[in-house]
Amino acid sequence: MQKDVSCGIDTAQKTDIYLPKDAKSFGKQNYTIVFLNGGGYYISDKSEEERYIELYLKKGVNVVNLNYRLKKGIPIVTTDLTGCVTIETKKLSQPK
């Protein structure tokens, strides 16, 4: 697990990356679930989604849990989410 990995220029742009201990391969790569905290882009935090993560890890699924800039408007949030997902997808797809 990697906590609070930066995925942008703002301190709010952080991700937690969870990889299953005994990941079983589904084809060439594991599936990845991306959690976006609820709150209408105005409130909330990735820590509120942690209770759901263990279920996916037990099934051999990678999990990326994102924080983004709140109260900045949908265009900013969309940019944050796209950037973080792109960065984390590249990291997860690199051979180990």
C-alpha cells in the first residue's frame, strides 16, 4: 500500500494505491477499481471510502483511492481526476 501519493501540483491531489498481496492475474494485468469520494465535488475525503477497499483486495483487484481539489468547480475536478487516473494507470501497468 502507498498512502498519500502526489498526483498533481496541489497538495489536495493525493492517491492511496492498494495492491493485493496475492494478486491473481486476470489476463495480462489485474483489474483496477478507482474510488472517487462522494460529496458533489464540494466535501468529503478519500478516507471515507477505505471501508470498501479490503473486499476488492481479497478478490485480487487493485484499488486507487483519490482525493482532488474541492470547491473549485467541475472543470478543475475533472482535470484532477483525469490526471490522477492517468498517472496511476501508468504506474500500475508497468512490469514489476
